[in-house]
Amino acid sequence: MLGGMSESSALDPEDRKIVTLARSTRARNAVPEGAAVRDETGRTYVAGTVALESLRLTALQTAVAMAVASGATSLEAAAVVTEAGGPADADLAAVRDLGGPGTPVLLAAPDGEVRSTTRA
């Protein structure tokens, strides 16, 4: 809690947007995780978990890959909506590879409540 407000209510509107997009993707696609990243120009990339027989990617890895494939050179922020207790090491590594070691990764519950912010 920050000054009597939950972490979610204290979010910057752009951070709230990526959490909302990640949550919507998770629900719409009925996947374990939804994620969104914002690049250096403010563009947003949204993805869900990929679980094919020959390819498995977390939602955050997929969103980072989409950003890279679209020409992004850096990330401002990332969000993942999941029931997991924290972002996977592989997720943090993917965000760090594109965004650098200080990129914030917002972890939200399925109801959209942000539980924590980690630096990649």
C-alpha cells in the first residue's frame, strides 16, 4: 500500500492500461496468463500464453517477442496477469534483454489487482 492506496490505484494511467489489456487477453483467450509490454514509443503489445506441442512460451515472453518482431528497441514497462506468485525468471530475462535491468514488471492477479512490481 502506498499512502493509504493500493498499488493498483496508485498506478500511472499507462501502466493501468497494460494491466487491463493483459487481463482482457487472459480472459478472452482462456489462457493461464496474459501480458502486455509498452515500448519506447508508447506502442503496446499484448499476448497470452502459447502452448503448442512444438512451442511453449509464457505470455510475457510472447509479448516481448511481438515487440521485437515489430521493431521495438526498448521497453518502458511490462505487465503480467497470472495466478502465479511472481514472474518467472525466464520472463524477467526476456524483459531485461529488451528493456534493460531496470524495466518495471507489474504482477497482477486475475482480478487486475497489482500485487507487486519487480525490476527486470
